[in-house]
Amino acid sequence: MFSLRYKILIFSLLMTLVPILVVGSFSYVRSTNIVQDQTSKLNMETLKQIANNLEFIINDVRGISFNMINNHKLNEYFKALNRGEMVQNDPSIQTFLGDYILTKRYVYSIYIQDLSGGGMDTQGARNVLDDDRLAELRRLNGREMWSLSDVYVGTTDLKVISLFRSIRDINQIDRVLGYMKINLTGAQIRGIYDRQINNEQGMFYIIDGDRTILSTHSDALVGRKLEERYVQPRVFESKEGYYNANIEGNDYLVEFYTLDQIGWKLINYVPIHSITRPSEEIKQVTFLSVCLSLVICFLFLMYFLFKVLKPLKQIRRLMGSLEKENFNVNMQVQGNDEIALLAASFNKMSRRLDELINEVHVVKIKQKEAEIKALEEQINPHFLYNTLDLIYWVGRMEKAFETSSLIQTLSQLFRIGLNKGSGFTLVRKELEYIEHYMVIQQKRYDNAISFTVDADPETLDCQVIKLILQPLIENAITHGIEKKGGFGHIEVRVYKEDEAVVYEVADDGAGMDPEILGLWREQQEKQENYAQGVGLRNINDRIKLSFGPAYGLDIQSAPGQGTKVTVRQPYRKGSVDHVQHDDRG
């Protein structure tokens, strides 16, 4: 439908455009994935660093609580309180407690409370330990508890993260003296991740196991529950990881990490568009590359179409003259490229065409004459048969009856073997052929070889390839019985198996060497030329070429135990067309 120039134009554009688009798309997708993966790893390392800083503070606060529990002065202070007497703002105790947090900027205050509900805070703030918390502290039996709580400075409610713990008598550990509460400021906790997490790019939360927000960039959200749509179940099932999520129509890379000691979750939400921003530059560069490549390709194609293909148009026009049997055409050759060589070849072709047409006529005439001469020189089968018959009768006249019998057997052998040139015969004729053949062989070996045939009558009229049994029997005599020495026996079986006619030729001769048999099978599988057994290869190839790879021959042999060759051909009923007629004149 299109001329060569348009085909070249279309294919060249496709060959330019498709690879660039494929490579560009692959580069864009691959670079986006790499950037996202690298960003995920970098942010995860950031989360782990924040977690390490938080764990340092937690361990430090935990150490303060241990020191307070084991401090004799504080212990004695609680035990010195009379029944019903409450902890008051004792300056010495406040100074004592203040020394614990003097250099701890992240600790806002330490609050202690007696069993009667009286308390003292190092900042003078008011703290509340409700009944639920007190019950939980008693259940924990001296273990710590972390939770979000409130402290009140005047009328100001300040959200803090607090460590709660009961204070026990160091001499009587099961006796509870009071309670402590170490308060961490939200601003100091936020300062740990503010420097590493950019709030403009996403969101960051520290939550507990109940999804309560302990810390985030906005103080207004502290103390609220983080909505379930913001957190997938995998966050609470794994220690760390990341996944993609769509929240309120925006795509985020969500990364999380767990503080093992207290079960807090650090969750960072990074907008996907902030990650893929570098890939957008790759997309733009790819688009510009495609446009530039198309322009360069189009300019090159215009030059190619109008300059390089011009001689082809001239060749096409001159070819029209050749079709009209005008051989006196010539094309001007310029340059030394393939088109110039094509033009030179065209000129040679036009000069030789007339000569070749005449030569073809001459060659055809000579070929016919040669075929006729070859037919005249062929040996007439009638001459062969009649000559053997003449020798047979001369032998009988001279009373050489055994010689006459052998001549007659040989004549029948040739007659059945030639089969008027047909490659197929019937099983009964194949058996008749080997019977004549064995008469000659038994005479040759002075009856040292016995021969039996067991043929299923159902197979006698089957069409088979001719001259299959004779080479197998010859191999059995030459490589089996003769090699073994002495007497030998050959058994031929013909029977039907499934939809196949099966020949079995078994001898009790010397057998085959296992290495030779293995080599023969290996070469048969690889369809190589056999180093040995050319006759067997001929049989196998003829059967497979005629009927397919499902048919052929197989050999079973062992040294000193004889050889059995099995041949399979399809079971097909034959007709008189597969049997040779009397060719005697």
C-alpha cells in the first residue's frame, strides 16, 4: 500500500520514537522507585535516630526514678510523716528533688504525692493523680508507667508526658510510701524531631498503643486519638516498616518505628509528590530528548529519501523496460555504495539476460537428450531375469541341480527385491524374500545356522517398507553368530501390537559391547551420523522419514547373550499394487 520511501519514513520514526519512549518511561519509573526507596531508607534511619534520642531520655528519666526510690533521705521523709499528715512544699525536699533535674532540660518538673493525696511539685505546679492511675500503679507493683498527663500552672493547662511510679520502703519493699511523677515537656520532646522532620512535607506523630497522640507538630492535636484511617494494622503488627497510603485524596509514604521499651510508635507521613519531584525533571528531559531526536531523524530521512533513494526510482523505471523485453537499457553508476553496486549489477544483468534466455533453451535441449541416452543405457530387468533362467536350465541340463536351485533362488531374490522400483511391499513378500536369502546363507555356512519364522497371519497383508529384515538378518549372521563361532540360531517374529506391525529379529550370537550399544543410542538420539551400524541407520532413517519419529528400531543386547532388534511400522493393510509382478519376458 505504501512506497519504499514512506515505509522507510514510518519505520525510521518508529525505530527512533519507540526506543526513546521505552527507555524514557523505564528511566522515569525506575528513577522514581529508586528515589522513593532511597528516601524511605533515609527517613527510616532518621526515625531510628529520633527513637535512639527518645530512648536515651526515657532511660535517663527511668534512672532518675530509680535513684529517687533508693534515696534514703526521700524514703525517710515519707516515713517521717505522721498518719494523716500530708506532703507540703518543703524547701529542702524541693531543693533535693531539683538537683535531680538541674541539668535535664527535657524534664519540666518532679512531683511526689503521699498516700493521703498531698503533693509537692518542683515547679509549684498542680498535678492530678486520679483513682484510675493510682489503681494501675498499685497493680504494676513498683513498675513504671508512661502516659500523657496534665499539669496546671495557675490557670494554664500544660500537656506533659509523664513517668508514674510508686515509692516503696527500701527496708520493707511491699510497703507503699507514696507516688512520684516525672514530667517531660512537649516542647523539648518536639525539639528532638523538629530539626529532622520537615513539617511542610508531611506529618509526624508519636502515639501510644491506644493511638493517643503523645507528641506532634501541633499542640492542639496532643491528647487526641489518631484516626484509624491514618494507621493501618501493620503498624501495630511490626516493629518497623513503610507503605504507601492515600489519605484524604493525597498519596503518602508512611514510615513507622517502635520504641520497644514502652511500645510507642513513631509515624512519619511523607507526601509522594515531594519524593518524586526529582523524577519530574527526568520526565521533562526525556520529553525534550524525544522531540529533538524526532527533528534530527526527520531531517536525516528527508535527505535520505530525496538523495539516496533517487537511483532506486531509476532502477524501477528501467525494470519496466526489461519487462517489455527491451534489454538495451543502461544506468549511470555514481559512487561506490550498495546502490551504485546494485546499478552496476543491473547493467550486467540487462546485458546478460538475452544471452541467458538463449542458453536456457540450449541447456533444456541437451538435458532432454542426456535423459534419453541414460534411459537407453539402463539394464533391462527382463534381461537379468531371462539370463538367470537360462543359467538355471543349463545347470539342470548339465545335472548340476544344487547350482540350479541356488540360481533359481537368487533369481527370485532379485525379483522380489526390485519390486518394480516400489519402496513398499507386503509382509508376506518380505518373509518370502528372507526365506530365499536364508537358503543361500545356509548353503554358504554349511547349515551351521538354523532359522525360524513366526508370523501372525493378521500381519501378512500389511504394507511395509521393503528390505528391512534382510539387513537385520545379515547383521545377526556377521556380527553375532559368525563372531561367536560354531552353530547359531536366528528367530524372526512378526506380530501386531496396538496399531503397529512389529518385527523381532533375535540371535544367540556374541552380542554387542555395551559401549558400542550406548554410543549407537546416543548418536540415534542426537541424529548424528553413526560411527557404526550404517545399515541399521539406513533402516531407522527410512522408517522415520516414511512414518514419523514414533516408529523405527530399537536394540537390546548383552555380551555373550545374543542380540534382539525390534522394528515398529504402522499397521496398514496393503494391496496388490505393493507386490511385484512377473517381469520375465
